[in-house]
Amino acid sequence: MAFLTDKQELKPGLVMFLRTDVAHRNWYCRIKIPETDRYKTISLKTADIDAARDRAYDHDADIRFRIKHEVPIFNRSFSQVGAEYVAAQKRRAATGQVSDARWRKCESVIEAQLNRYLGSTQIHLVSQDRWDDYPTWRRENSKGRLRALVSDATIRFEMSIFHGVMTYALKKRYISADQMFEGRPKLAKMRRDAFSPEEYRKLHSVRRAWIKKAKRPSSAWYRTVTYNFILIMCNTGMRPPEAKNLR
């Protein structure tokens, strides 16, 4: 690299150098990751050559410790881990383990909302406070489709994907077990809009007249079943997809 100067090889795979593309004279080190063609460059934050050499050896030892104990070497942002999570869901959909809509919904929520909230944040810095504050942030920065505030049901669904990304990060050892969130913010359960008395009376009067107009007993039976089916949905607040189960 053209910007490297005063390069010193401390040991095979460990190099210390200065950079000509910065204003300061602090040292850097570059460590080769064993059994891969990857390197990690670290600022040693000192211009003293002896102190820099000691710190370079310390970082080299830290890298080897991480490799031995399967601790991530390279930091990842939340958006990067989110993209990996979506790719994993997409692979599962291709083999029929989840629906194809699953990974599409995950991708949509991550790109539209979660990445706005903490996309550039390093995954190991996503704290309990950021988890607890998500409902407040979501309502402060967005509006619902049908009302002024984003519904609890929408936030609950988005936080399930948020939690899924963090669980994926834990499985990949990007974070430690003690970084997983405790509990979930209390959100009200979604209540369906009730039918008004006028709508309910209209349903009774129209459907009963409709049944009486049936020309055959079999037609009257089917119309009665349909009428009762709709009544059950009205009285219980059912909507699709619950109606499919009722059917």
C-alpha cells in the first residue's frame, strides 16, 4: 500500500507501520488472521515506538485468544447482521421451512424501520435501553396507516423481528449471552374495531330477508349457514385469517 511508511515486521503476520495519509504520527499494526487471507488493521494510538510495539503484541495476543474461544474478530453493524438474518430466512424459505412472505416481511421491517433506528450501531453496542426505547422512538418518528399513532400490533411485530436479529447474532457469536434483552415493553393487545349498532341491525334485516327469498330448501340452508357464519364473526370480532379457521 502506497500510504504505508516505516514498516516494521515484528513477527510473521504482525506488522507495525506509519501512515502518510493522516496528519498525526501515531503507529498502526496489521495482523494476519491465521488460515485466512484477511487482515485486521488497528490504530495503536501512540507515537512512541516502544509503547506502540508493546500494544501491537497485546493486540496480536487478543486476536489469537478470540480465535481460540470463537469470539468475533471483526465488528458488525446492526444493518449487516440484519442482512445476514434476512439471507438466512430466505434460504429457509427456499427449502420450505418458512413461507416466502416471511423473509420479505423481515427485509421490509429491517430496511424501513430498524436500520433507521440503529443500522450503523455496532451489534455488540445494542443495549437494553435501545430495546426498551424502540416503541417511543417508533411513535415519535412515524405515523400509523389508519390513525395518528403507530399501533401496538405493528410495534410488537417489528420488535419480534428485532429480537430475531439479536438471537441470530447470539447464535453466530457476534454478541454474548448477557447482551440479550430482558422482557419486552408492555404493549396493549390489539382490539378490533367493533360493529356499530346501525351496522349490526342492517346485517340482521338484510340477511333475514335474503334467507326468506330462497327458492329451494337447500338454498335456504346454505344462506342460513352463511348468515350464522357472519354473525359469529361479528359477535367475536373475528376477521381474516380467523375466518378461514372458522370456515
